[in-house]
Amino acid sequence: MKIARVETHLVATPLDPPIVHPFLGARTRFVSLVVEVHTRNGPSGFGYVTGESPGQMAAVGRIVEDLAVRLIDSGIDARQSAAIHERMWNWTVDLLHEGAATLALAAIDIALWDIKGKAAGEPLWRLLGGARDSVPAYASETLWRHMSLAEIEAAGAALVARGFDAMKLRLGNRPWREDVARAVALRRAVGPDAKIMTDALWAMRADEAIRLARALADSEADIYWFEEPVRDGDWAGLARVRDQGLLTVAGGERVSAITQIPELVRAVDHAILDVHHIGGITPWLKAAAMLDAADLPISVHIVPEVQAHLVAAQRTGAWVEYMPWWDALYEEPLRARAGRLTLTETPGLGLNLSRSALRELHVAG
């Protein structure tokens, strides 16, 4: 089942309303690189990675195109995902295995796993282990930092009305008392049973995070987890916050290599992985095995239509972060119902790309 050709598509899916980001400004769209891998006389598969800038994502596309030529010339079977990932890793050694190179590997690797599932006639969730076919999803498309208290309350109540029993509230970049007031206001709006995940987006020093965690723990907010409170890569600071035992500390979405997993295990109560940031499904599974050995729950950062399969396959699989921002790319997107994502029996990822969307959402890079 050799690789015959690889196609790339640069598309932008709109965000309405925009997200006011603390350092990226108003985000009005996500620009995604969709990669299709076609085999000779066999199935095709797709993967995608996403970012902010058309130029940056186009640069990732150039890396994909370079890797595609090498893979086609090698004649390797598309189902040999482990061997292919190792080759791609070696071919990108001069790019330092961070950022653009890792995203390129992820896009191709996801497509190859889609092919493996189709070739085996199995949905990916079962091919990878099949612990369950349905996973809980928390709503993460709203409750932003820039929203007022009244907007927070209205958005939370609307999510409950849509059937979600878990949601994410962004904190940080404001006085800690205001963050506590926002969390308490959301709790009052959604009732006692909904789970409130909070995400500080790396906004604080460890001492600031501890102060906020203590205040939240002493409030009526009843927080489910406290995510990424300190600067990305500050493992000692993150462990310091966790060791206070005030709230469940979650983190890990920026982990880009399995060599970082031991640091993550020592620093969090609840692990969060990102299949794009870590370089694809192949290394994601290795990271998940290490987290399983540590008996840590595993949740995921965005990419719900892919990562629902991964969480469903894991013994300690926990939550999928859900937002519908990429639904337009599919003929029949995977949608949350009553706060859950239920996977189908369709082989591979179980999704078909919308050809009209690839044309209509195309952007120049």
C-alpha cells in the first residue's frame, strides 16, 4: 500500500464572534493545513494542523511537500506508521523537532492512521484499543477572558441548555479577586452539578497561581481543574502549584516530545495532550502509555474529531475539549450530543472532507 501522492489545502474557518487573545489580538479565523495522503490502489487518508497565520501554515505545507517526495520515492507502505514517523523525524533533524517540523509530521501521521483504519476496516478508536466508543466533552468555545460578568453568566447558562455538563472558563491577566468573582458568577449561573474547568493560559508566576488557587478553593466556585497556571516550560513552578494540594492542576498541551512526559508526570494531577503539538498519533500513543503507567487521567487540547478516538482508546482517557470551529471542513462533522462525542463504526477517522469547503475556504499562503 505505497504512497502515490500527497495533497495540501490551506483553508480558513471563521470565528464568530472573534476571540480576543491576550497577545494575538482579535482572532477572527483559524488557518488550517489539510493534508491528504493517497495510496496506490488503496484508501486515502487525511490529517490537519491549525494556526493563526496563512504564511506560517503555508510554510508547514512546504515541509509536508518535501517529506511527501521522500516518502513516495522510498516506496514504503503507508501502514508502517512507526517506520515512517522515524524517517520523517530524521529527515527534519535540522529543524530541531519543534514548531513547524512537528506540525508537518503530525499532519502526515494523522493521515496515515486514517489510512490504517480504513485498510483494516476498523474505526480508529477500536483499532487503537477500543476502551469505549463514547467520550465526555467539555464546551470550550466561549467563556473568554474579555467577556463581562453578565456575558459569562449568559454563556454558561446557554451551554447548560445545550446539554453540556462541563465547560472551560479562562482566567488570568487580571486581579485575582476578579478571577474569583468570574468563577463564582459562572457557578451560580450553571448550578451545582456542572464541572467548571479553568485555564489560566500560562499567565502567572507560581506564587500568583498559588494565591489564586487558594482563593478559588476557598470560594463557592467548586473548580474541577486549574489548567496551565504558570509560564510554559516552568515545570518546577507548575509542580510547586500542584504540591499545594489546593486544586487539581492540569497541563501538558504544549508538550512537543515524549522526553517531556516525565516532567509532566511530576508536575500535574491531570495530563492534557495535543496530537498536533506532539507530532501526531504515533508519538501521542507513546506519551499516553507513559501517563497510563503513572495512572494519570488523560484529556486533550482541541482537535476533537481526531482526539476523541485517542481518548476513547485509553484506559485513563478522560475529557475531550470540544469546539465546532472545524466542522465546516466535513460533510458530516462529529458533534457533541448531551455533552458527549459518540464515535461511529466507519473505518479510520470516520469523516469525509467537504470538497466544496476546501474550495470555498481556501486562502493564499
